[in-house]
Amino acid sequence: MPSLARMPVLPEVTLPLNELVHPYQRHYFTCHADDAAYRIRRYDFGPSGRFLPLVRAYLNTLTAHRDAEFRYLFTLLGTELATNALKHSDSGLPGNTYSLLAERHRDGITLTCRDDGDRAFWRSPGRHERRYLAPDPGGLDPESDAGRGLAMVDALSTRWGDDGRADYRKVWFFLAYDLRDSAWNHL
């Protein structure tokens, strides 16, 4: 098998993020309440933190029909799931993706982040065991340098969970429109 030549270092270019969005899906990112008529909406994002402004525009558009407080909290929690997918799974590697799926219900919105999992998991013993995520007990400590993400999702969402699979993980949260069962109401 011939060896592949190394890719030369290419110059960086500046490109508007909307150029990366298919024209049929541009309404996913407008942040206009008129574009929020959906039941289910899904978008796949690339493997770079440079796409996070696009993620935030997507999340903000999903909640454009709600008040600013709900939009802020939903976007904050959704961005946390996206960041975790990039940082803690193979979705952050070149050529991979993660998806954000929103399901609108009468009383709130469920957001599911499906990532590419951890390929090293397949080489580990006990790989058939389900491993569910747990927030760091000290994660909300303002002095903490890391580990606040799931603790924040746990405290601020109405409910959350994951599928326990390390190979293709799905992490989700539900945020009720009235923010019930959320520590946000007590801040």
C-alpha cells in the first residue's frame, strides 16, 4: 500500500459562516421568530470550535419565539453540549461531525447532541458496559477551572440524561418554557 503524502500547510482564509450553510437550511440560523415554526429540527456541525458562533445562531433561532431569558439559557446549555462533543469525543477530530437535534413540545424543547463517541473505547476492556455521565459534584464551584459543563446542565435544565453509550453518545436536556425545576429561577 503506498504511503500518503503529507498535506502541505495551507494558508488560513476568512469565510463568512453562512457560506457553509446549505441555502435550504439558512432559515435555521436567522434568529427571527418567524422562522421558529418547527416540530423537529436537526443540523450537523463540523469538528472545530470555530463553528460555535454558528451553533449559537442555530440555538437562538430554535428559541426565537420565546423570551430573552429562555433563549439565553437554552443557548448556554446547548453550547455546552456542543463544546463537550468537540472536547470529549472524536467529533472534534478532522472529518468528523456532531449533530444537534431539537424537538419542540407543548411545554418546552428537548435538545439532543449526538457525537462520534470515543474510538479508544472499543479497545478498552468492558466496552459493552453502558457508562452514564454524571456531573462533577463540585462543578459549580466558581474557583473550578474545568468540569462545570454537566453540573451546569444538571442544575439549569428541567431534566437531562444520556444513552450510556461511549461509541456514539447522545446527551440531551429538556428545558421547560416556564423554567420549572431549574436552578435558574433561584439565582
